[in-house]
Amino acid sequence: MGGLRAGYGPARVLHGIDLAVREGEMVAVLGPNGAGKTTLLRALSGMVRGRGSARLRGTEILGRAPEEIARLGVAHVPEGRGTFAPLTVEENLRIGAHLLPRSHVAGQLRRVLSRFPVLQAHLSQPAGSLSGGEQQMLAVGRALMSRPRLLLLDEPSRGLAPLTTRRLFDVLRAVNLHEGVTMIVVEQNAQLALEFAGRALVMESGRLVLAGEAGRLRPGRRVTSAYLGPRR
């Protein structure tokens, strides 16, 4: 992406983001509240209007409707999970596959459930009856049902117990490594994000202020706690 700018009405949030994400990378986006991290993901998924350029495999995605961007292979797991509480777990997952040919849905459902076996036991339950961790797994699983090329995740660890968080990130890393899904992960838990991601970016006030290999951006080394928040 080049010169990416976005905001809400007259309020500018992103002030020219220049970034290249390699296919198959997992990139962590860190920074304090209000840095523009969520707006970055929303601009890439078409939820807010962006200006500048953002290309996926050579195709410009800025200016397109969210449905068009999804058809190009972008899936977005927003903060707060966004599951359809009255619908069953299986219905939620199948909604994620609405862009796939019908003949591919059953196979993709089996693949996703193999990543999240805990959901297999709850397929007929309303999504709203699941625990917070199970709902987050469902939200990620629903996004994976579309077989995305690029997965955008906004605060996937928020509100989760440490063990559940690690299980979720283990799945994300497996999907990234074995299925080649490119991921951009906005995360407040800096230590966790830097452990799993290959590269990390730090944002402040709508701008990128630091970027590099995740192993070189550990808290207490090159990045201050003012950017990454307290250690966890």
C-alpha cells in the first residue's frame, strides 16, 4: 500500500501509510490506543473509505465495496467478534462460505473444524451460548471459511484467558505456515504478537513510526513501552 489515508467524515485518522506485506507473511501491528490500527484494517476491508493505493496481488482494492474486496480474497475479523448470536455455530460458519461454490463448502467446513475441534461439539448450539474464547474461535473460523488470501484480525486476544489466547494463536500460526494465508494482526498484547509474527509495525497518531523483524522489536530493546504498552 502507498500513501494510504483514511478517516471518518472530516476527521483524518491515517496520514499516508506506506507498507508492503509479502505473500504468506504474518505481520503484527502495534501501538497505543488511537494510533489508527483499527482504521487501517477497516480501510483495507472497505469498511471505511480510503485514499491512496492498496493492492492485493496487483489488484487495487481501495474504493471497492466490502463485498468486492471479500471476493478478491480479504477476510476481516473485527474487534468484538461479530458472531450472529441467535444462529447456530454451523450456520455462522456456513455464512462465512457464502462466496464459495456450493460444492466446496462441506470440504472447507471439515478443514476449519479440524483447526477448531472445540466447535465440532457445539455445531447445533446458538453462537451466543458459547464462551468468549469459543466465540472468538468461531469468528476466526467463519473468516477462514471463505478461504482468504489475506486475513485481517483486530485484537483477537482481547478478553481471552491466556491459555485460550495461546491456543488461538497456535491455530493462526498453523494456518499461516501450512496454508499460506497472509495475516495482518492488530494486537495490544505486544509480547504475544512479537512471539508469533515474523514482522512487526508500530503506529502512532495515524503514522508508521517503526517497522522491522519481530524478534528485533522486543519490548525493552528497540521499542519503548510507550508504543507497546505494559508487558504481559
